[in-house]
Amino acid sequence: MPHVNAPVADFPVKRVVAAHHYIADLTLPFGRVVHDYNKEAAEAAVPTGLAAE
């Protein structure tokens, strides 16, 4: 798969030295909201009368 920032995929594979595959659950525990940026943005939004609203 080509990638503009990392053209490493274009290099040929000469030999496989090692491989690892991990299956992990990286879910963080529940926490508390310190500051809700979405609520602040919704309160500051001014209705424009467009159909999308």
C-alpha cells in the first residue's frame, strides 16, 4: 500500500527476520469530564436558518 510520507512499502522484502502480533484491549477506564468543549460550542452557535440545522 503506497504512502506519501513513508515510501517504505516500495522497498523489496529480502527476508523476514521476526514478526509479532498483539491483541490488546486499550480501552481506558471511565473518568470525569473536566471541561466539555462540545457543550461550549453548542451554546455559542448562532442559528442561521439553514435547512441543515
